[in-house]
Amino acid sequence: MTNLRERRRIRTADTIRQVAVDLVYEHGLDHVTTEMISEKAGISPRTFFNYFPYKEAALIPPEQEFSPESVAKFASGTAPLLDDLGELLIPFVEPHGKDPAMLRKLIKLSESHPKLSALKTIAFHDFDQKLAKVLHQRLRNSKEKCDLLAALISTAMRVALVRWVEGQTGAIEDAIVSVLQELDTIFDD
């Protein structure tokens, strides 16, 4: 029962998110209300607020966590760091690879409105902190070094996502692996 309930919850949140992105992309953030989103999504405004505290929150991807299994595997990994990072990070980007048009819209929206840009920055900062903790488990380096490495990898992921959206060749996972390989050689020049 809980699985069914959770799947419905995820499906409803995804529907709200898709509708919100489409409406804001078409009409602009300032011209879209939670009532418009709710109506087009086929839900009540009250239901909207059960999922999102404000309309802009529906315009950012859902927060993800590293699974305990993937963290344990990464922390004990023996392959080169960037190879193991690819395996750790792919699950984070796979959902975005299913709908490149949606990702393209999200990127454009986040670049066009200061509040959305700030929310994107906060989301990536949260991801940086999670990644730094996982890196620390493997590397046992200082917090500062893991913070710097996490920020570098996170930036590389953003570059990979933008490149993939603009070029749309191959799978999104391939874009991440390619950028990680590029990082491996970037300081050799």
C-alpha cells in the first residue's frame, strides 16, 4: 500500500512540476499563479500546497539523496576516483535524461528570473554539501579540500547538462561521463 501511495505522490508532484514549467515558460513567472497551475494539473490549490510551499518550488527538480548502498560502494571503491564518481552521479541525472525538453525549459527559466536563479544556486549548493560528505568518506581529506572538489565536480555536472541539452546527442549519462573524463585531463594542458 505504501508503495502505491508513494508512486501516486511522485506522479502527482511530477504532473504539478510539468504543468508549472510549461505555464511559466509560456506566460512568465509573474503571470502564473498557483491557481492556474492547480487548475491545469487537475488538482485543488490546497493539494498544490501539500506538495509545494510556493509556486517557484514547483520549478526546481526534487531533492535527491545518495543511497546508502551507493555511498558505501563509492567510499570503498578502488577504481580511479572519477570513474567511481560517474557511477555515483549517474542516478542523479537519469531522471533529467527522460525529458530533455523539460530540462531545457528549466535551464532557460532559471537563467531568466532572479528568484529561480537563486533557487537553482541553493539546490546546487545543497548537492555540493552532500557530495563533499561522500567524498570525505572516501578520501579522508580535509573538509575544505572535499568542499572544493565537490564544487568542481558539481560545476562540471552543470556544464555536462547544458552541453547535453544544447546538443542532445547520446544519453545524458554519456555527457556526465565525458565531462568527468575531461576533468581528468584538464590540468594536463
